Amino acid sequence: MTVPAATQTFDASLDAVVVGAGFGGMYMMLKLRENGYSARVYETGDDVGGTWYWNRYPGCRCDVESMQYSYSFSDELQQEWNWSERYAPQPEILAYARHVADRFDLRRDIEFETRIDRATFDEATNRWTIETNTGKRISARYFITAVGCLSTANLPDFPDRDAFKGNIYHTGQWPHEGVDFTGRRVAVIGTGSSGIQSIPLIAKQSKSLHVFQRTANFVVPARNRPLDPEERAAVKADYAALRAKGRSRPTGFFFEHNNFSALDVDDAERERLYEKFWDNGGLTFLGVFNDLLISPESNETAAEFVRNKIRKIVKDPETAELLAPRDIIGCKRLCADTGYFETFNLPHVKLVDISKSPISRLTENGLMVGETEYQVDDIVCATGFDAMTGALLKMDIRGVGGRTLNDKWEHGPRSYLGLGVKGFPNMFTITGPGSPSVFANMILCVEQHSDWIVGCMNHMRDEKLKRIEATLDAEDAWVEHNREIGDGSLRSQCKSWYLGSNIPGKPKVFSPYIGGFPIYTDKLAESVSHDYRGFELSR
Ligand code: N01
């Protein structure tokens, strides 16, 4: 329960408050400290790690290669840390986050088990008043959110949810002690990345597994494997150049890609290239041609290639057809698997198509689809997140004139560069909607934003400025630019969390910036070199 503001006094007066101790909040804290600012991070969980603290479901791992999904700011750090696999499992990423916190002595500036409930801008002082669920009231010049893009779990409000006598889990809020499904009858709802990673492992333990699929997803093999010392050493020897190469790519990753269209080659060559990328494994499958997310004809060649793979792997033709997505590959986020399709060949695993007839309600013993009851002991909701805006809008953020962020974003998020919001001065949103975030290497994105923010704060300090706010013109132009380039991509052509379509009633706005990491980098630099163009700075 929030303690009323009137009954509180300030518990601290700081230069900056940072919300969240995931990779974004940790690095932001380090930069603030290095630059001589008083700051504190507030974190709901009892440890660092963000996404990797909460998501502990079986099979959870990063489907971005571990040598790249790691901080780049410290060469000592990247030289001393040894990733064990091509794709790091969740416990190892969490161990890495803890290592970073200890190595850079970050914990002393992080307040755990403390949620930020409200932040209010005071126009008289140009400072934020931040209130926590523990009753603290903090005054800060800057309010910096590092809340992640996929951190607010979407637990569907199935009718009669409370009637179910078994256990309901959400992949994004997994019990820390783990769950033993041995001998249990399990239902998994949802076939996005979390479902696709967890289903093969849940199937290994459970007595029976029903997978409830609303929309089939495109999945390519991850081809995970242990990393051998020579491979690690080769990357480490060339890390700076490889990171630079990554930053020059739209995704912020370095990987093999081709710079020609799928329609520039004949059928045999196209097939050969698809096979090559399929065998290599991973999300870089979409790099096989340069127009897969632009040209529907090119996209369809890749989509059909994957459908044919599914038809070959899954033995029951009816199940295979249900698992073969009909829409655009890469529109919903591509998934990478280890044995997902093979799992449906097991006799105790059944796919339930709920595309036409949804889960109508829960019962004491399971769930109903149409007239059929599926009796289970456990229900796993791999149903995703209120992405991009959920964690920001959960806080009661009040800007100029007491206007809430919820009100301002009633019809979808509006920001300048995904960093600043008109009407919310001295607030910065790390990987906020309108920045590349989920379309790029998230760790490079948080480093980029934190560096930019601290650079801006240094400029303000040098110039004795007290207030920075995005201008309405800059915000409008950025929102329009986002819309235009989003419309030009096939990624905006289906129902996805990028658009907010997974949350009933959420405005359908394509939220991440799809222009690519290097172009975005230029835009950030341009703003700085033109005296923070697009922002109004004042004393
Ligand atoms: O969530 P999702 P996720 N009834 O939204 C279904 C990142 N991530 O947690 O498609 C029935 O993708 C929903 O159906 P539909 C990654 O960016 C990364 O799997 O909306 N079904 C869908 O099948 C990823 O994209 C890693 O028709 C319902 C599923 O639930 C993002 O997180 C690992 C439903 C949700 O899929 C989200 O992934 C894991 C309902 N009421 C996740 N509501 C890495 O490896 C939803 N669904 C880095």
C-alpha cells in the first residue's frame, strides 16, 4: 500500500533515481557514480538481473549469442568472463549480472525489494518526488526508468480462473525454487519464445502435456552447443572490432548476412542458402536475404521453407499443418528452439488448436475449450508481456500540470527518440518506446542510452541548467517518422506485442524504432551536436 505523500518527509535528496536493477539500471548507476552524481537504483526483486531474475522457467536462455549478449563497456569484464554455451542459460546470465554488480560494487547503491509506485514532477523546483511501496519519499533532479521492455507479465483473465484447484504459473514470474512436473498432467498456454523454450523440457518431466496454441509461430533451430576455449579466445582477441562491426549493423549484432534479395537468385541457390542458414541456426536466419522483412514475395519463400521443415519433422500431418504458421515470417518475433517440433512426436504430448475456439473458462480440474474439458494438474501461462509500455504505465508518473503518463499515452506511446517525453521534464526512459530496444542488441542499447543520458546531464551541469524537456514538434515528428518506417516493414502487418495487439484494449501502435541501430546512433549524435536539438533546456 502506498503511504499518502502528505504524511511523508524526504528520505533522500539525490541527483538521480533509477528504476530497475536489470542490465540497464546497473550500467546507468555505474555511469552516474563515475560522473560524480548522487543516485540510487530501486528494484522490486531481491537481486539484480531484471528479466533474467524473473524468468526462470525450464529452458529459459537467451536466443542471442552469449559472446554478444554481454556488456561491451569494460574490456577487462568481457575478457575475464567465460560463457559456457553459444546461447547462455538463464542461471548463467543471472550469475553474470551478479558478477557485474559485485565487480563494480553496485549493490551499495541499489535498494532491493522496493517498488517505485509514484513519481511526480514539481515545476517549482524542477525536481521529481519519487514514492516507494515501502513508504519512502525521495527527491531527485532526474527520474530515469530502466524497467525493461518485456517485464510486465500478461496473465490472461480467463473466466473462472480462481475455480482451478491446481497450480497456475506464468513463465515470467517463475517460482525461484523451480517446479517439478514429474508425473503431472500439464497444460501450456502460449507458443511464443517462452513456450517454445519451455515445452520440450516440461514434456520430458510431465505425464501428459497439452499445448494450447492460438497462433502458430515461426521457429528456427537454435543449434546451441558448448563454446570451446579456442572459439571464445578468437572472439576475445578481436572483441573491439567485432563490437564495432555489430554497432554498424541495424540489429547491433555481428553475424553473417547477405546483401541481396531472395528473388535475385534461382530456386536451387535460394534453397541452398536457406539450408546453410538453417544449419547454422539462430535468429540470423532472417539475414539470409536483405528483403525478407520488406518484400512479401521474398518473405513467402522463407516462410514456405520453414513450413516444409516443420512438415518433415512432425510425424502427424494434421499436427504439422497446425504448427505451420500461415503468416509472415519475422512479423511476430522469430523464435529459436531446441527440439520444439520434435516434442509433438511424443505420445503424451498433444497440440490443441484454440485459434477458432478460445479457452472459454477454467474449471476446478482444468480448462474448457468449446464443450471439451482438459483435465490437468498444472497450467503454465507462456502468455507473454504487456510489452514496451506496461512497466512504465504501472507506475503513477505525473509530469507538468499533474498530467499522468497514462493520460498522455492514452492512444499509444509518444516520445522523442524513445528517451524523452514532452510534459515530463528531466525524465529519461532507457530503451523506451520509440527507440531500437527489442530490435537491437539490448545490452548495447542500454549502454548507448545510459552514455547519452549521462553526457546530457554533464552538459546540464556544466551549463548550470536545471530542466530538459522534449519539444512537442520533435516528439510529433519522431512519432510520425516511427509510424512511417513501421508501416514500411512487414513487421507491422500482423498481430504482435510490438503493436500491443496481445493485450485486450491496448492501443495498436508499433512501438519500437525499426530504423536500425546505426541510424538511431546518428540521430542521437545529431541532437547533441546541434545543442540537444529537439529538447528545450533551461535554468
Ligand atoms: O510471449 P509472446 P513470450 N489465450 O507474446 C499466447 C522475449 N523472450 O513470453 O500469438 C491463449 O511472444 C499468444 O498467442 P497469440 C522475446 O522478445 C526472449 O513467449 O497472441 N493464448 C502467444 O502464442 C519474445 O518475443 C527470450 O495468438 C494466449 C503466447 O501466448 C518476448 O519475450 C525468451 C493468450 C505469448 O507469446 C515474449 O515472448 C523468451 C490467451 N488469452 C522470451 N494470450 C530470449 O531467448 C496470449 N496467448 C531472449
